[in-house]
Amino acid sequence: MVEQITAMLGLLGVLSLLCQWIGWKLRLPAILPLLLCGLLLGPGLNILNPDAIFGDLLFPIISLGVAVILFEGALTLNFKEIQDHGRMVTNLVTLGTLITWACIATATHFLMGFQWEMALLFGALVVVTGPTVIVPMLRSIKPKSELARILRWEGIVIDPIGALLAVLMFEYIAFAADPTVHVLHALGYMLGIGVGLGSLTGYLVGIIIKKHLLPHYLKNAGVLTIMLGVFVGSNLIQDESGLLTVTVMGVVLANMRGIDISDIIEFKETLTVLLISALFILLAARLDSNALLSLGWQGMALLAVVMFIARPLSVWACGIGTSLKRNDKWFLSWMAPRGIVAAAVSSLFAIKLESLGVPGADLIVPLVFLIIIGTVVLQSLTAGAWAKYLGVGAGSSQGLLIFGASAFSRELAKVLKSKNITVTLADNNWDNIRLARMDNIPVYFGNPTSEHASNFLDMTGIGRLLVVSPYRQLNPLVSFHYQDVLGTNKVYGLNNNEGTSARHQLSESYLAHLCLFGKSVSYAKLASLMSQGAVIKSTNITDSFSFEDFLARYGECAMPLVYIQAGKVNIYTGSVVQLVSGIELISLLPLESQQLATEHALLLESEAAEQGSPEASTN
């Protein structure tokens, strides 16, 4: 039996990784291959029976997994940042959540015959969308930047809000189902434990992080261990209070000033990817196909309410007073796929409520999976065509992601921004990011290849990557990662390969992309020129001022970087290009070029003065 459990855990890990890879390769939400894998192994081939294999361990496994998921989601709920993402996002995660919750709960009560408490619980479970589902869809659809930002941030923020609503409703139902417990007294005690212990622990963990009481290599593992310990301890003090405790703990940490939790979020997300994947396969394998089919027309009617009534009503109500156009609202009305969090939380609650004999608990999981399958499949297949029909596509992505926020990158970004070109700087150096923020340049602090970056790095309108960093070990990883994301011909890097030994030699496929600004340009060269007073300048190439005139003024040491032609951004790579009239050239002018330009201007003034003098006229 032990060998069987070990083998199954290993199989789940391999299948989880495979499903995530398939989703990434096909640019689809990973939930689709995970769902198909679970259904195939479970109801389909009857290979995986989680209840029989794991027995009494199944509930603790799901319970701990959901605790990690809720804690990780709560870490993203920063109340100050919500308003920074625009009025529409704020409306959707507040008023929109209430409208969606009310619509779905009402429909569930009348269509499925659920009691109001269970209907409200189900409504809370399926108000969430989630970045793990939304982000892959946005990458393939490519709507215009404003709509992509709204959908992405709605998915990030609404995850912990919906989970918190569901936890509170679950606690109420669990206490109400026990005839020996006074509901209001027990619920108040549970809220006190959850909010009190969660707030206290979150604050103490924040102090530990702020004062560096744990060494760096123990910080992530320490926070995870404390979170799991508090979850278990809270449940021992008051049954079923642990989920609320860890959710509140995460929210408190997210809103504390002066602490950096970005690496904790990245670590938790790395853990959550594998955890969620394995958990979802287990949950899909437990799904009773007969129970899913038994939902009948009522289930399909409920799905229709979720997609065609609740979501449009929420979007149009929240869009009042915003700058969104009619077609923008219709597009947002069709984009609300449900994700893995809803499945994981609902399965945990269903197990507990079934043991308490709550009516309708056996239908919670099939209903949630029906909503997930319906929204993800239908919207994944049709959203691209719908965006094209409405004319809300972003078109050709001319924006640039620059890895490395050095002085050179910041100056280049400022010039590009002045030309209305989308630019984002990414770096793991906080000082560089801080200086870029002071210049009002969009930034991402952290590793741009991380799972955190996949959800939080805004790639809307960005079509190319420039690797302008001194991190020799990370540069190839970033390049290969974004070749898959953007395309092999959309990634450019500086030629920093100065080593000659065999171990420093890089692959030919990577070296082919090290042509940014020319084969002889390295990070060290750019940094040296900038420290000596080089400037980045934009010059219009016209009939009266050709590229030859540009070279005559600034000399051969002037370094072309980017040129804009007919609204399209082109990266200079050293190859011969025809810089004709109508091009706007952005170039790096070393101190020598600036001095040459000054001498050139003085010479022209002198010649003009001589031509206009009386002696010149007489001669």
C-alpha cells in the first residue's frame, strides 16, 4: 500500500508537470489539460481512485493544499494598490463581486433547489476568475492594453476576496449544521480566532522579515512553516477556523509597510503551481461523471445565468462613469473563466459538509466543475473571434520589455516613452528599479522568467525583448524564455560574451541573438559611455537632413539604437539598413560625438557669417 501511494504521488508530479507544459506550449490555460488528465485517469479509465488510495490522508492533503493556495492568494491583496489599477478594476472587485454573487446565488436557489445558505456558498465559490486562467487566454487573444490590464488585475485581486467570502459562508453553514452548537456564538468565536490569530501572526511574521531575524535562505521556508503551523493550531483551538486565519495572515502581510514579500510570493507561486496541478488532477479524478450528468437542464441553465446574465450585468453596472466604450464592455462581459481555486476550495468544503449531512453538499463539486468546464472551454474557443469582431484587438505590439534598468536603459526608456511607445523595465536590482520609478517608467522588480512575472508582469502591447543587463548567468535564461513567449526573432541581446575558454562558450542559437545595437556593443561599453557623459537623442531623418548629414554632424562613433518608421519600431542590429527620409532615429551620442557636433555647428556658423559679410560679398 505504501508503495502504491508513493508511486501515485510520483505519477501525479510527472503528470502535473506534463499538463503545465502542454498548456504553456499550446498557449492555453493549464486547467484544460489538467482537467482532461484527471477525468481520464479517474472516471474514464478508473486508474486513479484518490479515496481508495489515500484513504484518511486525502482530507488532510486537500486541506493543507487549500491553505497554501489561500495564503498565497491573500499575499496579493494589497488594498492600496487596488485603486491604482483603475476605477473599473476597483468596481469589478467590489460592486461587481456583490452583483455576481447575488445573481448566481439567486439562480442556484431557484434552479437547483438549494437552501439560501448553500446557494450563497456556491455563489461565493464561483465569483473568482483567477490569473492562472486569464493570463494564458490574454496572451493568445491580445486585446488592447486597457482591457488586458482590467482582466488581469481583476483575476489577481478577486481571488482572495472570493475565497474569503466562501470561507465565511462555509463557517456559518458548518456551525448551523451542528445542532449542539449555538450558531452566532460559535461563529463569533471562530471569527475572533481567525481574525485575531491571523492578524497577530501576520504582524509578527512581518516584523521577522523587516528586522531580518531569519537568514535569507530560511525566509521562504520559515514563512511557509509558520503558516502551516498556525493553520493547524487555529483548527485545534477552534474547528475549521484555520482557513480564515491563514487568509487574514496573508492579507496583513500584504498590507504591512516597509517589508518586501516579492520573493515570498514567488516561492509560494512556484510551490503552488505543482501543488495546484496535482490537487486538481486528484479532484477531477474524484468527480462522479454520473453526478455531473444528473445536473440536467438546471445545471445548463445555471451556467447560462453565470455567463449571459451575471457577468454582463456586473460589467455594465461597474462600467458606468468609466471611459470604456460599448464594445469594450461587451468584450469584458464574455471574459470570466473560472479557475482551479474554485475547484480546490469547493472540494474541501464539500467533503466536510457531506460529513455533516448538509443537503446539497454532494452537488457542490459537480456544479463548480460544470461552471469551470463551461466558462473555460467556451470562452477559450470563442474569445479571439469575439475580440476581432468587436475590434478590440491590440494590433501589432510595438512595445519593448528591457531586462536591465541601468542608467542607459532608463534614458532609452524615457526617450521611447516620449514617442508614445510602451516600455517596461525589469530588473532584480532594487536601486535600479527605484530610480526608474522616480522617472515614472513602468517597472517589474524580480526575475522576469518567474511564475510571479507570468501573472504580474504586464506584457500588454509589448512585442520584443531587449536584454541589456550585466547578469551573464540569467541573460540566456531570459532570452530563451521570451523566445518562446514572443518568438525567436523578437529577442535581442548585447554581445557580452568576452570569455574565450570552452566553458564560457554559448550555443550558436543564443549567439545569433547577441546583435543588439551591433556585434561590438557590450554592456560594459554602454555603461562606460554613459558614465563619461553620453546622451541618448532622437533625430528626424528628412530630405534636408539625411543619414549622411547625421554622420557628418556626429561622426562614426554615434551609435544608432532604434528607429521608428511609419509607426513601427525597429531595433538596430548593425546590419546594413536604408535609413531613408521619414525615419526617426534614436541614437547614443558619446561625448566625442557631442563635441564634434558642437564644432560642426560652430563651423557652419562661421561659414554663414563669412558668406554674409561685406568682404565676402565684395570678393
